[in-house]
Amino acid sequence: MTREVEQLVARSFQESWGQIVATLIGMTGDWDLAEECAQDAFTAALEAWPSRGVPDMPGAWLMSVARNRATDVLRRRATGAAKLTEVAVSSSEGDVEPPEPDDIDEAAVSGVADDRLRLIFTCCHPALPLEAQVALTLRTLVGLTTPEIARAFLVPEPTMAQRLVRAKRKIRNAHIPYRVPPAEILPQRTTAVLGVLYLLFNEGYSATSGALLVRNDLMVEAVRLARLLSALMPEECEVAGLLALLLMHDARLGARLDELGDLVTLEAQDRTCWDSDQIAEATVILRDAMEQSRPGPYQIQAAIVACHATAPSATATDWSQIAALYDRLADVAPSPVVELNRAVAVAMAHGPAAGLAIVESLAATQSLPGYHLLPAVRADLLRRLHRSGEAARYYDEALSLATTDSERRFLARRLAETTAE
């Protein structure tokens, strides 16, 4: 039972962390307190659920515990009296112990969608540096750990920890409001908000660590928020571009993993398992966005994915078009990861030697330290050039850097196949 409870709590963390923290920030105005009380709620679940039973609504139970904890802290703070008055109506009186499974305040989970959107826009206030905006949202909304966020940004963990501390301090000291801004200033925060949703989806599509490669809850939330943002900003073609990009990636999820949860490469995927209706929807969204003739990085990425999603087979994929789109993306939004992806496209369009030259130039810059896909791509191109000994060395390096079990199993198979050649 204990193991089952631990797994349920872990799943509830993935599903409910952002809802709880967002609601508590709106309730208390204190970011650190919100995270502490949310953590207390999950600890209480580990202690209470094995003996008292798992509640019918785990998320609502956790929300009630967290709100009670926050209310209790505010009671004990002399300076918290005014804020306590504001929340007294929606908080239970007296008891701050974990509720019984059937004693849940279902109203505690109302308004969550608005709270989470407010949280994103608060984190993405222009007074904060762009990278801090994105990092803080991933921490508070998704519950990613500091090491996970550091890996996503390819920076040292202490550097990321300092960014998060400074961002919270800035919000507190500058009294940045917890709200969705008026329509006329929404565009000022578009870049950061889109970056948040993109990284949120990516963490679900390919987790930075753990036993599971895919976290469907994060992907669902990113798509939901992207739809909501698109409705708020219908004239913003990059918002539409991001929505199209996420929908196309999500449409292929059913074929991306095998029955054991291991990665299936794009060329080996069963395309009949792709969601054709969702691909069609995304194609229309992208077409309408591109007609505005203001292409940005998300629209270009969506166009790249559309080349894959609309190809009837792997062999029919227009790699020359994909390589040309990556050239354009590298001009619009240059980054080492874009350059690595461009190398793959060039290799497919013009041969592995052409792609390998780009990879080796990129490796010489040392701009992707610890990024396992760099040696993995290098190994794959070397294998295709029949340089098995070198390929095995780089597969081994990639295997040592991979952070998910699924990716490690995939690379181990590739290493074994290459060694046997």
C-alpha cells in the first residue's frame, strides 16, 4: 500500500502542483510561503493516505490542506491580519489538520485556470530578465526542480538557483501585481509567455530526467494554455504558430513510444496512429498565421513539423524543405540546439558527411556541455558513414549523459548494434 500511495502522490504532484501554488500565491501574495505550504500538503498526503485512505478527489484534498496551512501561517504572523481577513470567507475555521477523505472543500479548486494564467503573466513581467521569467514559471507552475530547470537552460545549478531567488525578490519588492494585464500591454509579455509554454510542453514531450520520457499532464496543460492565450490574442501570429506547433507534436504522441515506454524513432513510427484531425486543425491554424507574412520562430518550427506530420511516409518527407526552414530558423532564432537540429536536416537532405561537418563545428564551440543529443547525433552520422568504432565511442558518451531511462535504453541498443557491426 505504501508504494502505491507514493506513486499516487507523485502523480498528484505532477497534476496538481501548479494549481495549488498558483492559488496560494493569489491567496497569500507570498511565493515562498505558497511553495512551502504546497510541499507540506504532499508530505501530509504521504503520512495520512496509507492509514486513512486515499480521498476520492486527491487534488481537492491537497488544495484544502495547503490552504489550511497557509491560513495557519498567516494567523501566526502579526502582519498577516489584513490578508487573513481577505481569505477568511473561503478558508475553513479552526482545524488545520488534514481533512478526512470525504471532507473536501470542492470550491478550493475553482478558478484554477484563471489562477494559472495569472501566474504565468506575473512571472513574465517585463521588469524581470527574460530567462528568469521562464525559469520562475517552470518552478512555480510546473514544480520542476532547480536542477531540472538548469538542465533545460544549459546553465549550472547555482546560477539557476540565484536567478529564481532574485526573481521572487523582485516581484515582492516591486509589488508586481498578480493578474493578467490589460489587452493593450499583453504584447509586451508575449515572448516570455510563449517561451514558458514551449518549455512546459517540451518538458512533457521529452522529460529532462526520470523513469518516464513523456509527461502527458504537462503537454495537456501547455496545449490548454496555448489555446487560451490564442483566444486572448487572436491577432498574434506567433501565438497561433506556437499552438500549431504543439498540436502537431501532440498529434504524433500515440506512435512515439512502444508498449514498454521506449522511444520509437520518427521513421519507424506507425503513422496511422497519428491524430489526423489534430494535424489538420494545426495545419489550418499555421496557414492562417503564415498568411500574415510575419514569420517568427514558432511559425517556422511549426512549418518544419508540418513537413513531417503531413508526409504520407518517412521516405516521402521533404528533407530539402526542412533543411531550408532550419536555415531560416537559424537566422531568426540562432542557438546551438537549432544548429544541431539543422545538422540532422542537412544530413538527411544532402548526406551524413554534410551534417557531420556542422556537428563537428558545433562541438568545437563547446556550447552544449553535457547535452547528450550532441554526441548521440554525432554517433548516428558516423554510423551511417560506416565509421563504427568512432560511432560507438560517441554513443557511449551520449549514454553516460542521458537523464531518462527510456533514452538510456535506446542509446544502449544503438551502442550494442554499432559494436556488433
